[in-house]
Amino acid sequence: MKRRSFLIASSATVASGFAQSPQPKRRVAVIGHTGRGNYGHGLDTVWQKIANTEIVAVADGNESGLANELKKLGIDRGYTDYRKMLSETRPEFVSVCPRHADQHHDMALAAIEAGVKGLYIEKPFCRTPAEADALIAACKKHGATIAVAHRNRYHPTLAQIDKLIADGELGKLLQIRGRGKGDRRGGGEDLWVLGSHIVNLIHYFAGAPKSCSAIMLQGGRRITAEDVKPGAEGLGLLAANEVHARYETQKGIVAYYDSIANDGTEGNAYCMQLIGSKGTVTIHIDRDPVAHFTPGNPYQPTAEPRPWIPISTAAVGLPENQKDVIASVHNHVLAVRDLIDACDNNRAPLCDAHAGAVTVEMICGVFESHRQGGKTVYFPLVQRENALSLL
């Protein structure tokens, strides 16, 4: 099923309240870790909103956290060992929930090898291209399907932006510019935690990345081995409070990503801009409306301020008439329904393991380019581990 077809079908299903089916409920297990990324951004409770599924068990290495989660989900079967849970409960679907990415590979691999059919994994997918390679190989071997929780990749408004581009309303698409949130995490951490959404959408609009050139700075100077430390949220080795990256892409569009700690924008620069000769689309991650269109040559002065016209699921400038669908993006319902449909119909989810792996490789490409003095590096990367370990 193509992207637009699935989203149209999903919109109708959301609007009708998820009509019940007589089929047996699908068995779901939840893996979290209180104090180590918890349950992500609602990757546990999303299944309670999906018809014909039931959460049969939850695993949490923190005993008190497990007790709280069992109460929250209203179930009584809990484990401190997720491997034991997978072996004893044999779920069909699993949520790998923790925000701490260092756990994703082992949790997902255990689920795949236990025979789980579909996995929904918090972003970032994993920490290195090597980890992504291993999970993709395991999926191929065991017939499993992974979807990654880059929520905006599932947003129906993307279809309207596609139409703007196809209809020539932006003119010639000149470049894509993305920025991180620019708070205290600016630089390397921002690239992983929030910038992963940006580069994921760069991949969507511009096609697969062909190359990357980048620099990583700390206090205005290039980082060295002395700056590299274990990152927050289990991200692996990390450094820099300023990052600048340039990507060449499959569609010939050059894309940029920048993040500077405490950049003074109060988080409003956290966006991606599609800059064309006749207009600009700005996508603010996880906001409503998610995107705006600013018509006109962006390089030509005007006497009047340029308008920022909201883009809804209906069209540019029309009011949003599918608020239930938008809510289903934010609470992961649309993504999980897409995963189930993908498993049932032998197709790739809208943000599958390969898309998640490209995002990881685009981030790690920044590290490898910096390690090589800012030289251009090409995809797929030869270096499949975290290149900051080699500084």
C-alpha cells in the first residue's frame, strides 16, 4: 500500500473510531526501563488505543518502576527480565520504549529472535550503523518488521507538501535547511535527540544521502579526543556544543543541519525549511499546525511582510478538519496501525528499519567527517562504529 493510500485509509478509520473486528486480539508486550529512558513518549500506552490488541506483559529492570507500570497499564503480568518475558509470553508485537538508545539493539534483537512479528522502537533507532546492520539482518532472517517512532514521518500533511513541490508552487527546490532546538543540549546531543527528526525528514524529501561534510566545535574550536565523553540518554560517545553539517542527496538537493547550544531562539529555530525559488515550506517538528507555506522569492525584498500560511491535511490555507487524525500522529496510533498493516500485508512501514538506519548513518556521518578534518565522506559509511572513538 502506498503512503498516500495508507494515510487516506487511516484517516477514515480514525474518524470512524476504529471499527471493531471479530478477529482475536493481537498479543503485545512492552519493554521499558524506569530511570533509563522509561517508556519513551507513550510507546507503552499507545496499544490501549488500538482495537483488537491487548498488552499481555511488561518488562522493566527497575522493580518499583515495573510495579507502577503494571498499575498504569492495568495488567498483572510483569518481568524484570525482558528475555524471560519474551520466552514465556510469545507476543506478536513489541514496543521497545526506552529513550536511552544504548538498550535498543539488545532489546530489539531479543524480540526478533523470540519470534516477534512487529516491533515499534523509540527513536533514535540505535547508536551506530553496525547496530542497524545487525538488526536489519536479523529481521531478514526471522521475518520480523521494525517501525521507528519518528512521528512526523507518518504525518498526513507531508502529502500536501509533496503536492506543493510536485505542482511547482515552490518553484525550483534550491536547498533544505534544518536546525536543532538550540537549548543547553545544542551540538552533538541535539543532533541525536532532536536532530534525528530533522535528518529523517531530509531523507524523506531529498532521497537517500550521498555524502556528508561536517565540523563539530566546542567553544568555537574543533573538538579533539579530550572533549569526547559518554553522552546523555545512552547515546554513546559524544562531544561538541556546536555542529554544522552538509549533505548531498539522491535527488540532487543539498541539505544542511546546524545546532548551536543556547542559540537564543527559544526553541523556535527547531525546524526544517524547504527553500524554493517561489516559496518556502517550514516544518516545525511536533507542532500544530506542523507546517507553513511562505509564498514568494525568499531572496527578494517586499514592501509587506510575507505571510506564514498554515498547511493542513486538506491543503494550504484550509482549516484542519481531521483533528482526530492529527492526534493519532502525536500519540503514535497512526504509526502503530501502519506497523500492523505492514505486517499483515507484507510491506514496509512508512518509517521502517532502513529509514531508521539512514537517520543513524547521517548522524554518524557527521562524526566521521569531523574525524577526517571536515572532509567529504560518502554513504554507505566505511566506518560502521562511532567515529568519535577514533579521534
